[in-house]
Amino acid sequence: MIPAPPPPATAPATGPVAGQMTLAIQRPRGRSPFLLVGERLVVRGTVSPFVAGQSVTVRFEEDGRRVATSRVRVLPGSNGTGRFRLGFSPRRAGVVQAAADHLATPALGAFTARAGSVRFVSTDMREGARGPGVWLLQSRLSALHYAVPISGVFDEATGQAMVAYRKLTGLARVPETDARMFGLLRRGAGGFHVRYRGDGRHVEADLAAQVLAEIEPGGRVRRIYTISSGKPSTPTVLGRFQVYMKTPGVNAKGMVDSNYFIRGYAIHGYPEVPTYAASHGCLRVPIPDAPAIYAWVRVGTPVDVYG
């Protein structure tokens, strides 16, 4: 008996091809550390390999809570890859993160990608506000050397730093934020421009801007404060001076921690520090700032007054 021939060999079954995907955030204005509420966040993704007709699901989360989901068609890219993009504009402040899912198909398996997070901040903050947005505001001001706490609470000291920043950027001198101010802050605008770098460790008072800055050797700005100098009828003297006397505490005129640089003119704390020139000739600073300035300024420290 002749044995029956073996059955024909069958090709082994093949499953879906393993794919991969990347997802990245495209910032609208370079590598900004934050975006403003209302601005558009754009994510771009690539899929490999590309298969005609494929799509991905993109989801956005705010502070860990899903707020939007969209299905996006994948378009042909280069070198056998696919590409897609999608925009999203959050309505409130918080941390936004994006993720994309590619469901399994007969041709491709399932895979997922996540993008980094971006913080969106409110453009309108004033005294009493608190949270990550305030912390970010304070951090950016501190990086520019303004005297500001980093507490996440918009207090009076934060308002004074805000006023000093607005003075140097030509904005309305109010202790609050807005979209224009944040736009400048994000670009790094608002730094103090040292005029007398050769004076070593010294103080500069810019009367046009109504700010005072402590300057370290080499022209490095240490700290920036808001001031109120002499009003038109009793102007602050202009020139280059040196601190010749220091008196701690409160004197009979209500001056706090005074640093005298010529005759009776001094850098000192005072209860009233308007955003404009209003003193009798001295350089007034907010009382909470006076002890720190007093501790840094020494007898003999140069004081350059201009503007």
C-alpha cells in the first residue's frame, strides 16, 4: 500500500506588526516655561510604520483630569512614517498633559505615547491669590532679582515687587498682573540695567523708574526694590555719593533703618511709599524691605542717584 503524501505545508500565521509612536508639544513662542490661559497648545505626533487609513485618539488632561478627547487621522510622512497634529486651548489655569492611543488593527498592534506637561497660568492675579500660578510669578520675578517671597501666596511683598517690575517695563504701576505683563515676563524683559559697573559693591537709584538696586562687584544685580524719591518741591539730589552714617530702628521722623548718603538724605523705610516721587528728598522703601537693605548697605557703600 502506497502511503498518502503529507499535507502541504502552510505558512505560519502572522500577527499585527509592532508599531511605535512619539508625541511632542509645540510651544507657540519658543521654549517658554509657561503658557497663558487662552493660548493654543499644539501637539505633534509621528507613527511608524504608516498604514493608509489609520488614526489615533488624542486626549488632554488638566491636573490629571481628562478634559478633551479627539480622533485624528494620520497622514503620510517621510521614510514610511505617519504624522498628525492637534491643538487645544484650556479655559482655566493648571498643568496640561497630552497622550495619544493607537488601537490595535489587523496590520498594527496597539501602542501609546505621552507628551511632557505644560503649565497654563491665569493672566489676572492680585493680592489674595494663591497657588502654582503665583508661585511661578514669584519665581520669575526672583530670577530677575526682584525682592519677592516664593510662597505661592500673592501678598503685599509680591505686590511691591510687581510694582517695581511694572515700573521698569513701562506698565501701569499697579500691584496686579495682566496678559501684557506676563508676555514681557515670559520673554525675560524687566531686568535692571546697571549704569556704574565700575563702582563695585554699590547702590543705584533710578529716579526715572523709581526703583533702587543693590549691585554686587562686576555689575551683578543682587536685588531690586520699589522706591519713592523726592517730590518736585523737595527733589532728591543727583550724583555719586557714599553712605556716611547708619541709624537702626525708627527715628523721630518715622524713618526706619536709615542709610544716610549726603546731609539728611537717606535710604530708609517708611509707611507710605507711593508709586511716584513723593518724599522730602530721601529714597523711601517699604518698611518690610528696610531691614534687608540696612543689613546689606555698609558705611562707605557708594550710592549712585540718577534719572
